[in-house]
Amino acid sequence: MNRIHLNLVLAPLYSKLAMPEADLSSKLAIVTGANSGVGFEAARALAQMGAHVILACRNRSRAEDAKKRIIESTGNFRVEVEILDCASFTSVRAFLSRWKERELRQG
């Protein structure tokens, strides 16, 4: 009963933050840790603004779930999954190798 909920005290002091409006349809964004938390919200916001978004995550099934949720909430189908563990140099090198191959194929 004596607990003070911090959000009740602080919320009136801050105005609601609005997402910027921008056309990112010609942009590519690689978002690490995009299957949850801040990474997921950043990826979703970029997709909402039309960017082609690469979800770079360690776990494929969680990344595929995030991809599905982003597409459902934004309507942007230009969302892909790539496996990347930033704590593993081997994983980073493999990601870069796949990226180079992709760029060569696309011209």
C-alpha cells in the first residue's frame, strides 16, 4: 500500500515521444539483437518507415518469430533474417562472408 509507482510520479513530467516520420524505402538497415527488446523495437520502427531491414540475431527461430511480428505490424515485407553472434569472431566473419557473396550476386 505504501509503494509509490515511479511511472505515476514521472509520467506527467514527460511528453509522449513521437516517432519521426521519414521515407527510408531506399535504405538498408542491419539491426543486431533484433529479436527482442530495443533491437526489436528499432527494427520495427525502421520497417514502419519503409526500410529494408536485416534482423541479425543469434537464434534463428526467435528471429523468424520477430520477422513475422514485424511484417504483421508494419506491412513491410522487406524484412530478412541473418544469423550473427557479435560475441563470436567466427560468426562475424561468416556473416561478412555471406554478405560479400550476396553483394557480388546482386551486382
